[in-house]
Amino acid sequence: MIKVNVMYPYTEGARFDHAYYRDLHMPMVKARLGKACAYYTVEQGIAGMAPDSPPAFVAMCAFFCDSAAEFQAAMQRHGPEVMGDIVNYTDIKPVIQVSQVVVERSDR
């Protein structure tokens, strides 16, 4: 299993519409990825480690997929639509990382 992390770095004065991201963008991306994506998570950054410090990332999501090849094939087909929607909720350039999931659940 792989995990595709999409992270939006905190930037003073940047725009990020969490409701649009959560309610419209992410369900649209999941629909376009189809079976290539088992499930996704969405996070809203609220603070850094130091008291009253801003978060490192204002928002993050993770797509859990069976393989990088399946994810990449789906993004090849739908990437322009997915990436084109970013302007509707933010002016932050996302940071993307693909990782191999080594431990999915630590409670097992």
C-alpha cells in the first residue's frame, strides 16, 4: 500500500477555503481516482509544537492506494481537472510526497 500526502505549507496571509476543500474538492478527487484510491483523510492544521505558533501546514490530505502505478494512471487521466480545481480553494502551492506504508495501524 502507498500513501500520497498532499500538504499545504502555512504562509502568512495565504488563502485556504477548508470547507470547499473538504466538501467539494476531496470528494471530486476520490471520484476521479475511483478504485485506485481505497480511502483518504483530510487534516486542518491548528498549531505548531510551540505554544501559540502557527502550524507547519494549514491543511493536508492523504490518499491510501494499492499501488503507485494505479494512482499515477488515474492522475494521468484526471490530473488536469484535479490540479485545475486548486485555484478554487487556495493560493498555496502543495507539497506532494508518495510513501510506502510500512505500518498502517499501530493498534494491531
